Amino acid sequence: MHQGRVRIRGGELCEQNGLRVNVPLASRSVGAALLIGTLAISPGVLAEQELGQAASDPTAPLMNFQLQNSWSPEVHGTNDSQNIVQFRTALPYRLAGHQHIFRLTAPSLTEDPGGSTGLSDSTVFDLTTFEHSWGRSGFGVVALLPTGGEHRGAEQWGLGPAVGFAASRGSFLYGAFNQNIFSVAGEDDREDVNLSILQPIINLGLGQGWSVGTSEMNITYDWEHSDWSSLPVGGRLSKLVKLGDSPLQISGLYEHNFADDYAVPEDQFSLQFKLLVP
């Protein structure tokens, strides 16, 4: 296992007692909370869809509030487990005649091989989205916030471009999303962040609120070390239910990470609750 290198997965990283460990954005962000979920469609299109499909459609312009718990029985290179509780919110709005979505992701370590628990580094981004005959595209900016401090973060401010697309054919949706995060300020004695994060998107609506698709699968390349720091493969099963009068999507996610040279979760099991505000 390579040690002493800063690693990031989906936008967050941490360091505990000398062991630097990846903290997934959702890792996840995303399954039902995928980064491509910030692309938007018009309210007219949304009104034509069944709510169950729209809840699983990461291009739907839905305000939402998400809570996810991710547990890993073993972290590569250790015999220890890891648990992350993550909050995420997506807030659509219009500015200068264009549709935008602002999103905040804030993960917190509740169990970790390094022994330090608490808030890790957070990410925010804002995308401007556009309609096309084939689907939607989005362009914007992503930022890394050093909220994890010395032990659970990179102690770096990061900034970079984000771009993605989503297209649907009936109940089938596919797309991809890419983020690039580069250090712009931070502690001089900490490694710079220089990452590209690619997320493939596949989702199939099964009817009656059920859907299946890919998990967050944040494939991450570290340009500082010319190496893949995260190579996950996984899936998601979701069901839309009612919480009082509000729609709630419940998802189960699983990922296996093949990047076994670094301190990243080997297998990750996640339970996600996504409250929708149509």
C-alpha cells in the first residue's frame, strides 16, 4: 500500500494519525445522489413523467434533501472498517434566464481506521443546464472546502470545472459526469489536490416506484501521482414511497473498489434516504 499520499474519492479526503484515507462523496454521491443529478429539465417535461421515474431520474429538477450511511467492512491495506454519514442537498433555481442547480455535500466519519471522527472535507458546485434534442447538458464549477481540518481533510481549497450530460429513452436513462478539482490555496506542507473524477450514469425505471442503476462509481485519477486512486464498480436498487404527503426515495447501494493499492474501502454498502420536494 502506498502511504503518505493524499487521496480523494468523489471530492473528499481525510488523514488520520498519518494514514490518509479516501472519503467518498457518497459515494455516492451517488446512486440516487449522483453528481449528474444536478442537470435539469424543464418543469413541463417533469410534469409528464411518473413521479417514481422522476425520483430515479438524475436529470429531474427536483429540490431534494438526502441522508446516506455508507459502511465498509474493510479498508484496503488495513483490517479495519469504516462508516460515513453524508448529508447532501440540491437546490434548483433560475438566474439570467438559465436553469441552475446548486449542491452541497458534507460527509462525516463516524468510524475510521485512523481513529478520528467528525466532519470531513465538503464539496459544493453550481451547474448551468441546457436543453437539447437528445437530452440535457450541464457546465459549471465545483469547489472543495477544507472543512475536515488537519486529520480528516486535505487542508486545501480546491476549484475546477464540471461538465456532464444525460439522455433518456423511455424509462432508460444514461449519461456521464466529470469533475476536475485543483488546489488554489491551502497549507504549504500538505499535498496539492489535482484530480479528475468521472461518473458513468445508468438508470432503468421498473414501474411502481422501483428502479435499478449504477451506484455512484466515482472513478478517480490522481494527476499528482499519475495513478488511479479509485476504480469502483457497483449498483443500486431504489423504491419510491410516501413519508406523510412527501415522496421519499429509499435506495440500497453496493460498490467494490479495485484500487487496492490505496487506503480506500474494499466493499461498501450504503443506505440512502432522499426526500423530494416537487
